[in-house]
Amino acid sequence: MKRLLRSDGFDVIVVGSGLAGLSAALTVAEFGYSPVILEKACEPGGLTRRAYGFFNAADARRQIALGIDDSPEKHLRQALEVSRGKAREPLMRTLCYEAYSTLQWLPAARPEGLVPEPRGARA
């Protein structure tokens, strides 16, 4: 069998360069391992490129101040309803309940030049 990829210089293979893939690669690097990212498209980003910077998460700290009634459980119910029974409830539960901690982690994990600064971030 012919080897298509040499493992010199990396410890983990991450497939896809959307938000999940890039987050996985960053997490691997945080633990001191070297990831390599494989992407089938010509440009990185996956479906994240279509998200236009939106990230769904119940953020009680901000939402309560704005009079918005939201919670991870409400996020879960809405996501399951929109999926029309196609989503796996345990996976959606993890997504909805961990979204806020991911939202908090993203700015700290942003490697320079990989993820653009949010609008208005610099004075």
C-alpha cells in the first residue's frame, strides 16, 4: 500500500477546516501536539464560511440585560424542532449546553491572522 501522507512533523490529523476542524486543531495544539488539517475544498472554512460570523449560543449574561429570555434548554428545544427529528438528541444537547463555553474560548484561541478580528474590536 502506497503512503500518501508522511507523519513527520504532526501528531494528529484533523479532517476539515470549518469551525469544528479549526477548533479541534487549536485544542490539539493547546495540549502540545502538532496537528495537520486536511481540507477538500480550495479554501478553508467549510460551512463556517456561510455563517457570516454568527455563532448560536445562549448567553445569559448579555441576553438578560437585553430582556431576551433564552437558555441552553430553549436552544436545544428549538434546534430539535428545526431538525424535524433528524438530529441526534444527545449530540444536540452537548452542542447547545457547551456552546457558551465555546463562545468564551474562541477569542482566546484566535491565532493571529487565522480568524479575523470582530468588527469594532480595535479602537
